[in-house]
Amino acid sequence: MTLKDQLKQIIVEDLNLVHVLPEEIGDDDPLFGDRFGLDSIDAVELVFQLKKHFGVVIKNQSEGRSILQSVNTIAAFIEKRQEA
């Protein structure tokens, strides 16, 4: 399973997206807004799940806003942190 596939699985399962399948999330789809119905509470949960599953920490809200835009931006952040 690729990193992006793992992220999609985490988003669907841990954020309880009952009407969305992981494969329905495009790599560049905006995660927050109307399509998936994610909000600021989901952002906090997603930050927690990223730390739990990948050991990466998002330090503040402005950093999180740019990282949590899409599966691609999250994957790039994780890959960069794991290389360091």
C-alpha cells in the first residue's frame, strides 16, 4: 500500500467518512470544504492521526493549513520529515 493509499484509508476510517471510499479521494482533491464535509475538528483529529501513524508533528495552525490541503500535500510533508 502506498503512502497516499494509507492516507486515504486513515482519512476515511479515522474521520468517519461513511459515504466516501478511499479510492474516491483524488490526490489533489481539497480535503476541507463542501465535498467531504471536513471541518476544524476533523483537522485536529487528522493532525493526531498523522502523529500516531507516521510520527510527524504539525506545529501550528498556519503550517497545518498548508499541509492539510490534499493527500499530495500531506504525503509530501510526511516524506520530507521522514527523510530528515
